[in-house]
Amino acid sequence: MEIKNIISRSIAAIVLFVLFSCILERDFSLDTLLSKAVLGLVFGVLYGIGTWGYYAYKKRK
């Protein structure tokens, strides 16, 4: 899988994480958005690394 696809999937995961977590908490204050954005960034990075590792392992087999 190309790196562009992994980055675009990670960005989509970050946006969806922040959106859904704010909707579920029903709080759109600046503090909540910033804290959820940081958590979303961590989630997106871990998701990207996991996706890259999965496809690198799958390609090796």
C-alpha cells in the first residue's frame, strides 16, 4: 500500500474520532475539542503505524 493511502486513512481516522467523540459527549467547547484532537492525533498515528505494519507483513509473506 502506498504511503499516501496510509496518510489519507490516518487523517480520516483522526477526523472521525474527533467528530464522533464530541458528538457523543455533546460538548463542543474549545477545551474539549483540543483534548479530543490530541487523542485523535495519537489514535491516527497508531492506526497509521498499525496499517503500515500489517501491509508490510502481508507483502512479505
